[in-house]
Amino acid sequence: MKTIRFLAVFFLLALVTFPPAAFPLEKLRLAYSGSGSGEEIHLIAQQAGIFKKHGLEVEIIRIAGGSTIVQAIVAGELQLGRGSAVEVVNAQLAGFPLKILSALINKFVYSFVTPPDIARPEDLRGKSVAISQFGDGSDFITRMALKSWGLEPMKDVAILQVGNSTERLAAVATRKVSGAILSLALAPRAKKLGLRVLADLSQIDAEYPQGVLYAPQSLIEKRPEALASFLRAYIEAIHYFKTNRQAAYDQIAKSSGIADRQDIAEYYDTLTKNFLQDNPAPSMAGVRTVLDQLAARNPRVRELKAENLVDTRFLPKK
């Protein structure tokens, strides 16, 4: 009897002391594009060991352009994407059912930046502006901003594919283009370069999902436990980011390239106080904003319903 008790205690201690051997980590591959809309959350979850705590081994890859991420998911090279709701809509139209699992932010989180001589939106007429890639979130938001100013994209203002926010900032600073939307993280740097913040797009009176996490329907059906673990870790990482300022600052400096501590503090405070949700549930009104705007260019979008693009079963109920 004593031997049996001893063995029971031994195995219990073994389970506590050596959890990786007892419970192999589930592997997931996540790709993201861009910066400045909460990308630090999945990165700090990895850095702080939060994914491993929840039984996951997450490989994180940065890929320029959300459409490229979707192509990799379709090819089976990735399980999760992190970017824009526009990518989910385009995938649905192409017959590949992606679903939005969460959205860190439900507002526009960009600034529209121009050289100093562009003082009004009308001054962009006959000029060019930069985006990442056609069909990506940056393309959608840029066109939406131009239309709100009475300018017709590609007719009144040329749109050039330049790259991510950092590359767009360089294009504006060197006068290769006359404007671009930039992520929240790069606004302080743009001001230091003497550029003009023509518009703070967060002031637009519309909801819009940003920092969108999406997955194929096949993964949701086959590996729901892994996705539930991922979202639990994701929510814990949001709390960790908001309550561990120094670790958050270090992650921002590492992932965004911001070197000045004052700029890091400004970005952190603005992100955490004004944008970043504790429970990253996507706004249905925001998804409808995306559909309404895209439908103006592609009538097929009207066949889609916002409710069919979203799956929030892995998030806490409000």
C-alpha cells in the first residue's frame, strides 16, 4: 500500500515538474502584416511565455501584405492570420471561408500624413498617395478617406503600391508620394520629420475592426480546443501588456522600431487608453462598415452578411 501511495505521489510530482513532456504543446503558425495597431499583443504573448502556459507553441511570421497571408493560409502553410477584415471578405468572395475570431480595436487607428505643402485634402488632387497592396486594408481605408474628402481614387488621386507603414512614411518623407495613412506607432516619427498630420482617422464617426485575427473554417472545425487556448492566451496577453509597462515598452521598441522613449510612451498610452479592448470582440457594426464600403466597388459583396464572417465562440461572453 505504501508503495502504491509513493508511486502515486511520484507521478503527481512528475506531472507538475515536467508538464511539456506530459502534455506536448499544440503547434500553430500565425502571420501578421503591418505595425501600430496592437501587433505587440501576440508578440508579447510569445515573449512572455503566455502561449506556452496555455499549451501552445506558436510560430509567428511577419509577411508584407494581408493578401499574401491569405494565400499562405489557403495553401495550408499557415493556420492563423492577423490583419484586416478586408482580407476575410476577399477570401469569402473567392470561395475560401475565413472567419474573424477577434478584433483588438474597433476604430480607425491611422493618421493620414502629407508633406507640409499639402495643407488641405483638396491639395491632393492630381497627386499620388501610397498604400501597401491593392485589396489590403490600407487600400480600403485610403480610398474611404479620399472619398470622404470628395476625391475619386485613381481618377483625382493616383494610388501606388509602396509597402507597409514604415515604407509609406519613407515615401512621403522623400516626396515620392504626397500622402499615406500611417499606423499609430509612426505618427510621432512623422511629426519629427516635419510632416503634416492631415487627418486623424480615429475621429471618423464609424466603427471599423482593426487588429483582426482570422482563421479558416476548416481549422475551427478540426481544432477548436487549440483556438480556444489561443484566445485565452491572447486575452491574458492584453492584460499583461496593459499592466506591465516596462515589458510593453521593450516589446514596442523591438517590434515597431520606435527608439525614443517619449514616442514609445505616447504610442503606449494612446493605444491602451483609447483603442485596445480587454475583450477583443469584433463590432458587427464595424464589419458592416467594411462590407458597405467594399460593395461600392464590387456588388458581389452585398451577397455577404456580417454575421457569417464572424465566429466569436472562443471569446468571453459580454
